[in-house]
Amino acid sequence: MRKIPEPTVLRLSTYRRCLEDFKAQTNLPFVSSNELGRLAHRNAAIVRKDLSYFGEYGVPGKGYSVDHLLKHILRIMNLRREHRAVLVGAGNLGRALLGYPGFKKLGFRVVAAFDNDPRKVGRKIGEVAIFPVSKLKSEVERKKPAFGLITVPAAAAQESANLLVEAGVRAIINFAPARVWVPPRIVLRNVDLTRELEVASYYLG
Amino acid sequence: MRKIPEPTVLRLSTYRRCLEDFKAQTNLPFVSSNELGRLAHRNAAIVRKDLSYFGEYGVPGKGYSVDHLLKHILRIMNLRREHRAVLVGAGNLGRALLGYPGFKKLGFRVVAAFDNDPRKVGRKIGEVAIFPVSKLKSEVERKKPAFGLITVPAAAAQESANLLVEAGVRAIINFAPARVWVPPRIVLRNVDLTRELEVASYYLG
DNA sequence: CGTCTGTTGAGAAATATTTCACAATTTGAT
DNA sequence: ATCAAATTGTGAAATATTTCTCAACAGACG
Ligand SMILES: NC(=O)c1ccc[n+]([C@@H]2O[C@H](COP(=O)([O-])OP(=O)(O)OC[C@H]3O[C@@H](n4cnc5c(N)ncnc54)[C@H](O)[C@@H]3O)[C@@H](O)[C@H]2O)c1
Ligand SMILES: NC(=O)c1ccc[n+]([C@@H]2O[C@H](COP(=O)([O-])OP(=O)(O)OC[C@H]3O[C@@H](n4cnc5c(N)ncnc54)[C@H](O)[C@@H]3O)[C@@H](O)[C@H]2O)c1
């Protein structure tokens, strides 16, 4: 299989959401690349090219079957099974993420949270118990989550990443504004909540 | 001035952070494109090209003055003045954002929050008072924030955007997983907290 | 002063991504 | 069965972005 451009992977996630909205709103069985492009604010050609990397899903003259396409995208994105995740740093942002039902809807289940503040340890947020950081390794080895979410202050991000890697997670999502280094076998993605504010400021100026 | 590639603008924000870290950690007066590239996980050539779009800031043989470069980046990103913002949707995510000191450090000050839940109206989160949505227009017209942050459920995102645009904000940062439409004069940026999880899932698969 | 070193700035080349454009295909109507 | 309309999939062209390269330059040092 050809190498897929990263922009394509990012758009796939948008298409999924647009398809779900489209289905909920119109209940039509087919959608054209034109329509999907309009919903995703994209050119129709790139929609077709993106989808064609993974096979021929469309019906000339009709478009794409909404249900089939949704299934295909979930399969491509590896989202048809449950993913376990742990979270390090049960502060303001960590709490928001722990309480977010959207993760479970996507198949992500947070199975443990860790914090080094003794006042937080032992409490629960939603379904998720907060453990001391000293329990991170044993809990991860026991529950085998593939994902680690980092929501500690920037200064502690690298240290948290090290712990997660050593304990055996395979992917890290870092919400702290810090560049962390992980071994090449680990999938690392950064989420920067303030970057888009800065970028908007640039375009306003 | 030439048109600046969007990836360049995004990286500028990374360079700023890396420079601040570099300054705090080494206190050296100069940094080379090589070093900055290493910190930002980038090729040195692209660092130089990014910076050269905006003028010649470097000293051959030495590198870039850390302080000068930081000032330049802040000026380029329009971040040397205070920006006022309002937030719509004082739920889990909204609360986390309202309590985040990082915004103020960047010069963003949230001057009001709005929610349609009567139990939330009248309370304060940190310094920020929560108003009913019916007061959005008058408060925005009075306080003239340039930025509107949307942290309502996806189904209410478009409606919130409409209110913000009508009240006169010039930029919208949408944290809800929904595509919203705004007039072309408005700067719209989307922040998707779950996308990177999905993308990581793709690369794990 | 001349030479050596390290580094920039930017043109050229390479690579990546998006858009165009159209033959091929399916549908649905007559 | 034939045809018009709609829409796909994809090569080719266009555009955008990144990387390579190196002449030019500043500073250090003898
Ligand atoms: N809150 C936001 O809206 C927001 C916005 C943008 C970025 N961020 C980033 O997200 C991260 C978390 O932000 P927050 O607002 O939740 O901060 P916070 O201070 O509320 O929470 C951080 C949590 O991490 C815990 N912690 C600290 N060091 C730790 C360690 N070594 N191991 C385990 N736990 C540790 C703290 O006890 C605390 O509970 C920060 O890096 C912040 O910059 C947050
Ligand atoms: N919490 C997270 O970690 C997280 C993660 C990813 C995405 N998001 C997205 O961010 C948004 C907010 O998430 P949340 O967890 O804070 O949800 P939430 O339900 O906790 O908060 C939403 C808030 O918006 C208010 N609200 C609803 N309709 C409104 C309207 N029309 N006008 C004004 N206020 C209104 C509600 O009263 C509530 O206070 C959602 O779109 C969610 O999908 C959140």
C-alpha cells in the first residue's frame, strides 16, 4: 500500500464527523464527494483522492454509501475496537478530559489516572480512579493501555513521557506545551490548545 | 510582503516556546538555526527560511540573538499587546480554559463567559463572571473583545458563532467538534482535542 | 591584515500536496 | 435498448513546501 500523506489522515477524521452529521441530519443513503467536500470545507477532488488511497468505495453516478464509507473510515483509522488509555496529571485539563463522553463514543476508555498531588490520589473523576505516580508502572503493566495522555505542567511532561514509555504504552498524546522526546517506536502526537489562538492573533494583525 | 505559508505561522509559535525554554535553561545570548531546529524537532534550513520571510535577524557565524528573535516573533504574531476574549459555554472544558494561567502569560485576557444554564449564570470562575447568553451582545459591545472561544456542545456551536459574529468579535476559536461557518472577514480556527487520538490510533494500526 | 570557522540567507532542486480535467462507469428515464 | 445525467477514480498539471547547497559574511585569532 502506498504511503498515505499525513494531511489525508487528518482529513479522514473530519470526514468521519461530517458523515455522522450528514447521516443524522438527512438520513440519505448516499453522499457525493461534492457534498462531503462542502461539509468538510474542502475541494471535492481531494475528498475523492483521499478516499481512493484506500480502495474504491464510490459508485459512479451516485456517490458513496454513507454507512459503508463510515465503516471503512473506522476500519482505516483502527477505531472499530476499544482502546484503553491512561492519563497523567488530573488537574483542570485532565479533569475535563476524564469527564468527556466523546472519548468513549470513539472507543477510547480511560482506565486509570495518575497524579503526584496526595490530595488528588484516591479520589475518582467519573469512573476513573486517581493513583499515585508510583503505581503507574504496575497499573499500566496490569491493564495494558496502548495510549498515554499527558496533562501535567510542561516542566513534568518529559518525565511523564519517560514513565509511560517505560511502562509500555505505545502512543502518547501530549497536551502540555513542551516538546518531549520518545523512542521512534512510540507514536507521539502533540495537542496545543493555545496555538490556534496565537495563529488567529497573527492573522488579525 | 510575500504571502507566508501557514505551516510557517504554526512553527513560529513553536519557535517562541523553544526560545523561551532555551533562554530559561541555558541563558545563552545566541542560538543557531541548528540548535533551534533540534529543539523544535525540525530541519535547520526550514528554521532559517521561516525566519527569513520576516527579515534578516541572524548574525552569520553566531546565530540569532535569543532576545531579539523572541521580540521579533512576538511582534510578527501580534502578541505584544493584550487581547481580550470571551468564552461561550462554561462547562468542563470552558472551566479548564478559564482557569488556565497560560493565556494571560500570552497576553490573552478572558473578560466574560456566557452560558445558558441558569445554575452557572452569576457564578465566577477565577476572575471571570458568567453571564446569561442574552447578555452576550451587550457585553461584547461594551468590552470589545476581539476573540470568541466556543466551548459549547457541537450542536450549539454554529448558533454561538452567529451570536459572536453579530456582536462584533473578529476571531473565533472553536473547540467543539463541529464545522461552523462564519463570514470571510472573521478569522476562524478550530481546535480538535480528539483528532490526535484518532490519528495516533491510525498510526498504531 | 589575512585566514580560519561557523553560520546565515536564499536560489535551485527535490519532494509533497492539491487541483484540474476527463474517460469510464452507473443509474434511471423513456 | 438507448441515451442523458451524474459522479467516480486517477493521471497530469499546478501549486506549495521542504531540503540542499553554497556564496557571502561576521567574528576570533594570530
Ligand atoms: N487548563 C487548560 O485549559 C490548558 C490549556 C492549554 C494547555 N494546558 C496544558 O495542560 C497541562 C495541564 O494543565 P492544567 O490546567 O490541567 O494544569 P493543573 O496544574 O491544573 O494540573 C496539572 C496536574 O498535574 C499534576 N502533576 C504535576 N506534576 C506531576 C507529575 N510529575 N506527575 C504526575 N502528576 C503531576 C498536578 O498535581 C496537577 O493535578 C499543562 O501543561 C498546561 O500547560 C492546559
Ligand atoms: N471536555 C473535554 O475534554 C472535551 C474534549 C474534546 C472536545 N470537547 C468539546 O468541547 C465542547 C465542550 O465540552 P464540555 O466537556 O465542556 O461540555 P459540557 O457539557 O461540560 O459544557 C458545555 C457547556 O455549554 C453550555 N451550553 C450549552 N448550550 C449552550 C448555548 N447554546 N449557549 C451557551 N452555553 C451553552 C452548557 O450549559 C455547558 O455549561 C463540546 O463541544 C465538546 O465536544 C470537550
